Amino acid sequence: MKRAGIRDSILKRALKSVVIALFLLATRLQADAQYSDNPLRGSRWLSVSSGMNTSDNWAWQAMLTYSKRGEGSLVQARAAYTQELWLTDTDSCPDFRNKLAELGVLWGDGWGGKSWYVTGAVGFGFNIRRYCKLGGYENDVVTGLTLGVPFQVEAGIKLGEHSGLSLIGVGNWNFREPYAGAHLAYIRRLSK
């Protein structure tokens, strides 16, 4: 019970941070939009990342994200896989690690300089979760589909003409297992 409260508190703080970051980013973009074109316009990149999140008392996550900054906004498509890191005595099944696969499309914006960029996006997605629950004397493995609201905040640096590294704040608000987390990503810029 105490862990769920701590996880919910972390999730609420992460969501507030994302909202504040998106607001500040939008305010900055509004002010700069009058004077110059967005340096990310026409940019496309692929991010391969891995990190941890708060799902199931901490889980590892791998994610692939395609991003494109068009004329007026950023569009991202992401696929992610999450698996419970370690089993605890509070798990309903002592020998099954819960898993979550998600697909999402996100919309937002970003800004960049010669060697850096920041983006923020929120979207819509589908989550497929496999988890175990105790049903009588046997464990039942359940697969459930739910809708989710994924969000992603990214800050990166360019290492060369076509590559870079970034830190990504990720999350997904859904009814089965909401989470927030952080990733380290390798970025591959695609030609315009």
C-alpha cells in the first residue's frame, strides 16, 4: 500500500513537471516564432533508447521513436516494451514478470540550436499488458488491452552531422499501470 502511494506521488510529480516543461517550451517558442524560423523544421530522426520506469515497482524499458518536425509541429511515433525488473514478495505470482508493450502517436513541438535540441510531446496510444493474478489455487496470466496517454520530453546534443545522444523523460497514463521514467538514447538523424 505504501509503495503504491509513493509510486503515485512520483507519477503525479513527473506529470506536473511535463506540463510545466511543455508550457515553458510553448511560451519560448511563441516568443521566438515572431523573429526566426524553427531550426528543427524539416528534421527527422530515429531514437533508440533504454531506461527505467515506475511500472510494477520499477521496470526496465526499451523504446524506438521516430520523430519529424514539420512546418508547424512535431509528430512522433513510438513503440516500447517494458518488463518488471525484479519480483517482490507483494507480487501476486512469485515466478512471473509483468510485461507491457505500447504503440503511440504523439504531437508537440521542439526547438534547437547548432548542437542541441529539446522537444516535448503528448499523444494517444494502445497498451497490451501481460500480468499474473492469483485465481483460486492457480495463477492466471491475463492479457489486457487499454488505451493510454503517452508523453515524452527529450533533451539532446548532436555528436556529429547524423548522430547524437539524448535524455528522454517518458510516461504513459493509463488505467492498468501508469508510469513515469527516464531513458538514455542514441539519435540517428535522417536526411531532410
